[in-house]
Amino acid sequence: MDKKPLSQKKIDIPKTLLRPDEAAKILNVSKYTIYRLINEGQLKGTKIRRSVRIFGSSLEEYIEKNIIQGI
């Protein structure tokens, strides 16, 4: 088991486009939360025809931006 603090762990997120359900699985939230984060501008994505895709880099940025130090 890795004993590094969360802020020092490398999260393995693909550098490609993710479906909302894939992004939701990574964040352990519902796909509806992913849609809300996109609508709020917290995640960046694109539409391919009728499908939404989230940029893997946007997901990494979101995680890094929301790291908390101590609770």
C-alpha cells in the first residue's frame, strides 16, 4: 500500500477523451455530477455529434485544484 499523501500520488488518468461514466468512475461520483461540473465550467469537454466527452487533462486539473490540506 502506498503511504504517500494524496497530494503526492500520481493519479493514472488517460490523456484522451473520457465518457461521462468513465470520468464519474474516476471521481467516484454520478455521471450527472459530471454533467453539472461541465455546465458549471469546472470540467472541460467537447461534443462529438450527440455524445459528450471530457478531456482527461481537465479531470487532472480539477483534481489538483480541489486538493485539500488537512481536515
